[in-house]
Amino acid sequence: MSVQADGTEHSTDVLQIPRPDTLADLASLGLTLAESKQLLAGVQQEIVAAQARLHAALRPECRHCGATCRIKDYRQHEVATLFGQVTVRLPRFLCAGCGTTEAGVDWPPRVRSTPELDRLRAQLSALLTYRTAADLLGQMFPVDAGLDWLCPRNPAQQ
């Protein structure tokens, strides 16, 4: 749940987990690994969406004339995070004064993954083979980026 600037609350359901009411089956105790990955990915997407909404509220000044820019349109950016692939909806701005298009406020160009995921990939790659490191990441975290940082697999080998 998040509280907006005007005091309103916003909440989103990210996962429904059906469980029996008894503990007779030990396998139904707590979350499974698959459910926890799905939960983390859903929470990550919601947090990123909230951050993107706050980012979109920023209005840059034009670098050419200094006038305030307004939103022209939105572009989708896919970013791999440790807790799943997320889509960031970033605004593009149009200057009200001179008509120049601005790409956004402080968004790094050509970003494909978060620094945290990049560091973990590098650390695991130093200790393990690339494929083993990717498999380990895929087992432990909801990393959708799995093998995209490696050479693409040949579909005939799968």
C-alpha cells in the first residue's frame, strides 16, 4: 500500500495464493519457490510503476529556451531487475516554447538492466561458467533476463 501526496491510499493485489486450511500436507506450508518468485516479481513491478508515476510528474525545463516542457507521449522501456523483468512507462516531453522534444528527466540512456543485477551476474560469472551462473540466477530469483546476457541458445540444443 502506498500513500499519495494528497493523502489517498493506493493498493494492488499482486498474487492470490490458494492454500488448504489444514497443515496435514507439509508441502502446502508457506510459499513455494515458484510462488515467492511470482510474488517478488509482482511487488517489483508495482514499485517500479509507482516510481515511474512520480518520475512522470517532473517537468523539465527546455535546454534551448528554458520554458517548461509538457508531456508529448510515453515510451515503454524494458529493464531486467534481480526480481523480474519490469516495464517502465517513461514520458517524452515537448517544449511549450520552442517545440523541442526532450527524452525525459535523468533517465540513463540505453539501460537494459539494473546495476544490482549486473553486479551479481559479474560476481557469479567470475566464480562459475556463464551457463551455470544463469541457471543459478534463474533458480533463485525471478530473473526473466536469464540467458539474454549470454550468447543466445540454439533452439535445437534445448
